[in-house]
Amino acid sequence: MSDVTAFMEEMSGAAADWQLIVYGGAMHGFTHEDAATSKISGVAYNAQADARSWTATKLFFAELFGFEPTLG
């Protein structure tokens, strides 16, 4: 968390337009359905975080490129 706090302070100090989204309970690789069979510690698929992150990505692209997002 100290790295996250340092990042937030640096971005705010630079007056950057930024956001940070954290998905509780999500581990690394949370968008990869095959992560369920992974033998790598700290890697796991999380369907809820996957869906939420895809919605956030579509909203970001819509904002960035100026179109109405399709969220369905």
C-alpha cells in the first residue's frame, strides 16, 4: 500500500488527471478464465472483477475517444 500511496501523491502533486480502481478480492490475472487452472500463487480468475473492469475500460475509451459507451 505504500507504493499505491506514493503513486497517488505523485499524480496529485503533478496535478494529473488520474484515477485508481481497486477490485477487492481480485488477484493478479483476474481477467483470465484459465487462471483457475494456474499453479502460480497469487493468480486467480475473478468473474465479478473481470466484468467490472471491462465496464470501466469501455467507459474510459468512450471518454477518451468521445463516443457513447455500449455497456450491455
